[in-house]
Amino acid sequence: MIFEHEIPSKSKLYFGECAKVKRYIENISATTMYDDGFEEIVTPIFSYHQHNSFEDEKSLLHLNDEHNQTVTLRADSTADVVRIVTKRIGRRTDSKKWFYIQPSLSFPTQEQYQVGAEIFDGSFDEVVNSATNLVQKLELKAVLQISNMKIPRILHDKYGVDLKLLHDTNIEAILNIDLPWISKLIHIHRVEDLEELDGIPEDIKSELLLIKEIVSKIAYKEIIIAPLFYAKMRYYDSLMFRMFYQNELLVRGGCYTIENINAVGFALYTDACINQKIKIEEMEREWEQKQI
């Protein structure tokens, strides 16, 4: 039995203070992105082409249009932005920087609101600086993690390291791998650790030096380096970054190629930001009460 007040699992309901914070985040985000030279785009909720972006279509919600053509709900914005800008409106604009504020919808009833940005022919430091600038404008607390997805791939393809060990951050098992320099990679956390790379193979060292070069162009101060970080990504296949606070992911982004289009982008996850803003406000109220 479904009661009248029930809503589907993982769908979203915002009201009161939560809705107010959501609107604040979206308003500040739009103003910040406009000031940073981005144009706004709102892609259709319905798509004929979303399935091209997913190896496994199980996460897609399928419908049919009036001609019985298969339509899916927007489960991802990045691919649609690339496709629509380059194939539909590209001749009407010279803009290379686009942002959007909209949810993705996936099976069975999951909604995920986000502020996203894509920069065609952009650089990694450019997109990181845009993302960190937005986080600072929103007055959020976050640590910036820089990784390079090519390093786990090299470790797997050339040195036989199981990607599952990297994905699970199984430090004990990684240290037992018969590679004399693997422990050195594990202990790289700070920018300063990239100064001493003796003994690390040249193919991996070159990717670490790329991180070092990029970090010098990033204005944000709270940075950690995670050369062994691995997660199966749909797009990001080289330099990537995450911003998180107390293990909650706030932002993710990096370099990618879709249909031979080189771009960089990021997504700021609205619900995680709402949670942090509300927690901080509650802590401030509690502190004020204690001072009375």
C-alpha cells in the first residue's frame, strides 16, 4: 500500500530551510559562472541519444514518443552538452564555456541535482580554478584532491597491478606487490612529495610530473595528491580532481574526450553542498546559544 504522502525512494523533496539553501546555492552558482565567462545551457529532459553514453543501459529510464521511438530521461548532462553544442547550436555561438543547473534522472527513481560546467579545448588548471572559485563563493569547506587516471592504468597494463586493489585502497595488499618503488607512490600525499621521484619508472614519473606542473597553476591551497586513486569513470581518463569534506563528495571533474571533442568539466553535487551548509548553520546556532 502506498500512502498519499509517500514519494519514491531516492527522489527529492525540498521545503523550508532546505529549499532556501538549494536556491541560494543555485543563485550564487549562476552568478559566479556568468562572471567567470560561462554561458548557460539547459538540456532537454528527454533524449534520443543518452544510450550512446552508457555501456550498460540499466540506469536509463526508457519511454516512447508519439512515433514509438525510444526516448530516455536525462541520466547524464555532459554528453548531451557536448553533442548539442557541437552538432546543433555550434554555428550560432563561439562560446567554449558552458554551465548548467539541472538534475539527472536514473533508474529506478533516483534524482541527482548538480551544477555542471564544460569547457571545450580547456585546460585542467582552468577547470579546477573555476570549480574551486565556485566552492569559495559558496563558502564551503573542502579539500582538493588531484589524481591522474593514467597512473593506475599503467600500473595495471604494464606492471600487473590489480585495479581492484587500487579501487578498494587496499594498502596492505599493494605494499606486498613485488615492485620496489610502489611504497613510494603510496606515500605521495603532498605537493612537496613530488620533488623526490628517484627510483620510480619513467612512464609513471612523467605522469607525476604532469601533476606537479598543474598544481603550480592552481590557486587553491588545501591540496592533496592521490596518485593511486582509481575509480571506473565514464569520461575522465587522465587528470582528474575531487573536492570533499568529511568524506562527502562535493565536486568531481577532469579531462575527457567525447566524440573526438577534447574538453574539461566538473559537477558540483547540490545535495552534498546543502547538507554541509545546513550542518554549519546548525553548529553556528548551537555555538551562539552556548555563549548566551
